[in-house]
Amino acid sequence: MGTLGRAIYVVGSWIRVAGQTVDRVGCSLQGSHLFEEQVSRHRTLMNLFDKDPAVDKDAFVAPGASVIGDVQVGRGSSIWYGCVLRGDVNSISIGSGTNIQDNALVHVAKSNISGNVLPTTIGNNVTVGHGAVLHGCTVEDEAFVGMGATLLDGTHVEKNAMVAAGALVRQNTRIPFGEVWGGNPAKFMRKLTEEEIAFISQSATNYTNLAMVHASENAKGFEEIELEKKLRKKFARKDEEYDSMIGVVRETPVELTLPDNILPQKAQKTASS
């Protein structure tokens, strides 16, 4: 930083200090009529006593999610917006490449009707859909828990098994390999097809890739965000019929183009054309 830069920095600091001083004086003059602005106390990762979340550096935890206490999140896993993982009275373990989607709740059991103390263990490449509730249960590798499903204490979902959306799985239920269970209470519906088993694995991969995009976006600074706002405004797509009438061809800038694996339909159309 040159001499001029240092001078500008010092002047800026003086102005900020003066502003803070004026703000404090104004607050004292307002007295009982003072309006206090509350700062959010939310912490994405929160210790609880001696219990400290352990999140792999390559995992994605979205802003607004809450990972509390004795929780482990493996490489390439993603914890999405609004999720709560509360490892307070026991532990939560999440493997690699697993996605816990928006507003899902993962908790543990200290006591229940069976008298069991149960952690929650979720394996590798597992998909847990939006709004699901997992409590003191085990979900093995490459299993699938649908949106809004509830897994009660002692539930065990084996590898490549699927819990249908909205299902309620009762305590100590075991869902065998390759089966679909659904309903309230959840019951065996049918066997998974080979295509559906492959889909479970692909779903986890898609979410790992999508999480990288969200992580990158959330890591951007103020100046970069403002620049992208200008780019979007400049390259905003108007009505295609209008564009054809005036002979305009609009191209999306590279900076705003998602990878093909995020929008596989787009990639297929491009290849076929």
C-alpha cells in the first residue's frame, strides 16, 4: 500500500470511528426510546460442552443449517439449507458423498420405550430427502430416504433400500437390501429395479456436484456478487420472438453457465443437436 493509500485508509478509519461515536451519543440521548438492533446468534457449526462438530474440509454446510455437538460429516457430503443435525445426547455420524437435503432433521436417542441409547449413523452416498426426520437410527451406504419420511428409534435401513416419501417407519424396523417401504406405518411395497438402484448412486453424485456450485457461490465476496448482478442485467434474456424480430442473438456468459452434470437434460439436448 502506497503513501496515498495509507492516508486514505487512515482517514477512512477516522470517519468510521467518528460515526460510531455519533451513534453512541445518539443512542444515549434516545434513552428509553432507544431501538436496539439484534444481531443473529445463529451459528452453522456449534460446540456443545466438550462436543465439537467435525466437518470435512470438502463437505458443504449451507448457511442457515445447524450442526450441533457430536456430529461427524465426511468428505463430499452436503448439509443443505435449514437442516438441523443435533448431536447433544448422543452422536451423529455421516459418511462420504451423502446429502441431507433442505429442512431435514437428524437427532439421536438418549432414552425411549425400549430403554436404548441410540446414535444416528448414516453411511456413504446416502440421499435423505427434503424435510425427512431421522431419529436414533441407522441408514447404510447408498440407501434412499424420501421427502418427508420419518425414521423412528432403532430403525435400520440396509444398503440400496428405499424409504418412500412421507413414510413413517416404526421403532426397531429393519428394511432389507433392495426393498421399497412406504405408508403409515411403513410396510414392504416391492423390490427395487436395477435402474432405481443405479439412480440412488447417481443421485448422491449429482448432489455432491451441486454442493460444489453452492459452496462456490456462498464463498463469493461482495464485489464479485455485485459484478455478477451487472452481468445478469446485461445478458438478461428477453422474449425469444422479440429477439428474432430485431435480429439479436443473446449468449450466456461463461461465468453464469452451470456444469453439464448439474443440468443433465441440457447436456443431452446439446449432444443430440
